[in-house]
Amino acid sequence: MSPCRFLVDNIPVREVYHSDAISSVYPSKAMSVYATIWDGSRWATHGGKYPVNYKFAPFVASFGEMEMEGCLWDPTKQVLLCSKGGEEGVSSLDPVEGEQFVRLSQQQKMGMEWIRKKLMFYSYCKDPARFKVLPSECSET
């Protein structure tokens, strides 16, 4: 099963893999994508080291050229119902896209690492002071 992947300007910033530990919430539950803008200066920026600079306001979040692809889960039959294949249990993986879109390329992995090092100040997966027990998906990130 391929992961749920988020890209910004075609650079991966987050990848969530299905695992038994989170099987109750992914992918058998409805999913949505939303954006919020909030001031996490006190806790999400190394204890206030990088406070929000309000001279750049107003801040805007938007989605453009967004593509979503997925399958419906039928809990009674325990199968995926995918529109591309049209049959139960058939993957929605487009054969034209192929295997290269199931896994990140080395270049995409390097891009995600660069983004996280340069621009990502906070990850709940790296905040044991706030979360005594980190969520299971954190071992995948």
C-alpha cells in the first residue's frame, strides 16, 4: 500500500505510511486535508527562538493544483473500492505512473531532508517534552 504523501512545490514534506498501529485511523477512515495558520512561537520554534514576524502579515494558506487520489474502503467486505480499476481490491496505481510514484526517489528524499533541516522548526514526532508517548507514525518519519 502506498503512503499518504504531501508535497509543496513538488517537494515532499511529509509521508505517512500505513501501519498496524494506526490501522484504526488510516486508511479505513475518511481523510481530509486542511491548513491552519497559528502562532506557535512559544512552543513550536525551539522555545521562541524563531518568533512569528508579523511585519509579513497578512499570512495566507491555500492549495493550488491539488491532486487527490485514493480508494474507498468497504469495511464489510474488507476490500478497497478504487475508481481507476473499477473492481474490488484493484489498486488505483496508474500503470502509466508506475512504481516510481509509489516510493520517493533518492532526489525526493534528499529534497524532503533539506526542507526539514532548513524550514521545519517543529515536528510533534520530535517533541518528547510535550508528548510523553510519541504517536506510532513517528517511527516512520
